[in-house]
Amino acid sequence: MEKQELPIFHKKRIRIPPKKLTLFKDRIFTTFRTYNGRVPFLKDHLDRLEQGCSYFYPSEDFNALKSKILTGLKQLISMHHSDLRYRITLYVEAEELDFFVSTYHLSPALFECDLIRGRMPRYPSSVPGNIKWGNNYREIFYELKWAQKQGHQEVLFFTKEGFITECSTSNIFLIKKDKVLTPRFNKAFVTGVIRNNLIKYIDVDEIDLTFNDLKESDVVFLTNSVRGIVPVTSFEGKSYEKPSKILNIYQKMIEENCE
């Protein structure tokens, strides 16, 4: 459960939420941060919510909420002079589609991390790969907590066939012999907004990747809509270089796509 400290926008009003606000269960959501009060790839995040609505609540009209969501987001952003993390959440209550926009302080920047292999494989989901919903994250957060107790910042998941999927809330990229690689979508992970846009900016091969590929790579980095690009320093004794060129490309990508 994440600590909720700042206001939320809900049902046409801004309010301070109770200390224990339920944010997950079966709810659809998307998360991002602002940069100088602007949101990168906002359309993509709204499209993700619309896809989730179409899948879980096909009889509901997401477009009827979209303008209200944008109004709430704009009001929350205008209330603060510093950048924050935001979550837009959709849910059905009393047979009516509803939403709230919640705000959080940004966690200290994760400038780099090391990885540990997860203990259990991930299995394919019937939910489309671009949709984030609460039930996806129960096992993930349990494994992340375990990894952190072992002294690692991130946990890396894989399929029962041994193919790499993702980290706890991040997609993974490798640079091996000057080629940028990322896992081919295999229904066992969520394709993030930053991942989907980065592959439009650089030449990336989407292929099945194994742990041997990871150990043979020169550079490994993670992508996430809140943390941005996070360099991986090591995995099972293998050390990696910093993705300096990718960091520059990411900065340009954010500057060109803020709304």
C-alpha cells in the first residue's frame, strides 16, 4: 500500500483522502510524473485507460470521463509548485464508471540499481499487455520486497520457458554488441509507455531474451514513466556500463512530448 499524503481529485471536488485509501484490487490505473508541471505522453496514458475500460467495462463510456479527468489533473498540477507523481484510477461503483486522480511526492531518484532473479516464473495473462490493473501487482510487490531484503533494488521476472519479461514496475533493455534489445511481448508482462515510445526513437530488436543474453550484454537499463531511465549496475556478478547515449535520447524524447 502506498502512502497517500497529498490531495486527490474525485467526483468534481478536490479532497484530502483518508489515511488508508484503497488503490489496487481490480482497478485500472496509469501512473506518471510531471516535468516542470507538464506530463510526457499524456495521450498514451489516457489511451491505456481507455483500452482498460473497453476490456473490463465494455458497456461503459470512457470518453464521458476523459474531460473530467483532464480537468482534475490540471487542477491538481496547478496547486503545486514542484513536480509530483500522479495516478489516474478507474473503477466501477454502484454500477457507474468513476475515477480519481491521486498525487504523491516523488521518491528519491533511483540513479542506478542492481538486479536479482525472481524466485518464480511469470505466466501469461489474458489481459492485453498495455493495461495496468491492480491484480497484476500483488505477486510483483511481494517479490520486490523479498529482493530488497536481499540487498537488491530490483527483481527481474521470467517465463516458465526462461525468457526475460520485466522488473517490478519497469521494462528492461539490453545493449549487446551495439544492438539494443528488449523482450518480445509474451503476455507475461506490461508494455510501458516509455518502452513503447523509446523504440520509436532508437533502433530496437524485440526478441526472446534469456539470462545468458543478459550476462553477455554491455549495457542494461530499465524504463518507467516515473523513474525514467534507470541504469542497471550488476546482475549475478556481471557489471554493466552506463547508458549515456540512451539517457540523452530519453531527455530529448521527454522534451518533445510533454503536454
